[in-house]
Amino acid sequence: MIVKQITIYPEKGGKGESAAKVQLVAGEGILGDYHKNVSLMTTASHEFVRQNPSGMCMARFKAANFLVEGDLADSEFLKITGGKRFCFPECPIFSDDCPFKAGVGFADVIKDGVITIEE
């Protein structure tokens, strides 16, 4: 998993702030982010959202802390704890192979460290 973009959310409902690197605190999350868990989205899912803004999940999942290239995977610092597991049948772009299912996830921080954007 290669980190392409980092966004932190200092307060609930607030606007995200871009960062080149973030400090992770085990059991707490990203330093300066109000969430305890970390959200991730693959670049493929991000592109799908951009091309299909009418999908139901797109309105519910505003943005991820980490935009990553490749598959979501555990890292030295993060343990994937869950993700999108199903689609809403009433979604206007409903599909069993929607990339949002495998391309969005949540993780707990399991080790202190720093994550930076990789060019």
C-alpha cells in the first residue's frame, strides 16, 4: 500500500486539512484528527467516486484519511478492522462488483509512528 494523499479532520464535521505526513499514536489514531480509527480509500475507489457521484455510499463516506495506491492491507502501524461489506440495493449504481466494497476500509493504529506521502 502506497500512501498518495493524507487528510486530517481536526473537528467533527469540519473541513479536512491536507498533510504531507502525520504522527500515529497507538490506540488513539492520527495526532490532531478527531477520529480514533483511521479511514483509507484506494485510488481506484476514489476515481470511481469521481465518475459516479450519485452512488449512495459516496454521500455517506465523505473522505478518507489516507488515499492509497494498491490494495488495502495491514501495515506496520495499521491493522485493518473493517470496510464496506455490502451495497444498498436502492443505490442508483448498485453492482456486486462495486470497487467501493474492497477499496474503502477502516483501521486501528497499533504502533506509534509517522506516515508520509510517497511520490
